[in-house]
Amino acid sequence: MPFAFKRGKLKDWLLVFFLKGFLSSLINQIIVRKKHISYPVRFMPKYFNVNILFDYFLFPLLAYFIIA
């Protein structure tokens, strides 16, 4: 992950990374509650209805690489 933040200011990119993960998890919670999408394979399914690996890690990194 450190290689992803070589450009720009590190504080700015970390702020965007964490905000992107937080906002995507909020939107994903709403979509899962309305049953528009379901995740058959999840990490720790007893505690989370959403795929937390996608929401907090993969999606913010993909968004960074698309923008950069």
C-alpha cells in the first residue's frame, strides 16, 4: 500500500482514502438493507452484512488508481 501514495501530499491522500472507505461503507449498508445486492461470501459474516474487505481496502485503492 505505501507505493500507492507516492504523488502529492500524503496527508491529503490518506484523508481521501479513509473518507472514501467510510462513505462507501455507508452507501453499501443502505443498499444491502434494501436488498438490492447481497454478498454470498463475506469476511466475518456474523458481524457484517457487507463485504468489508471491498469497502475499506479494495474500493478506495481502485478509486485512487483511476484518478491518479
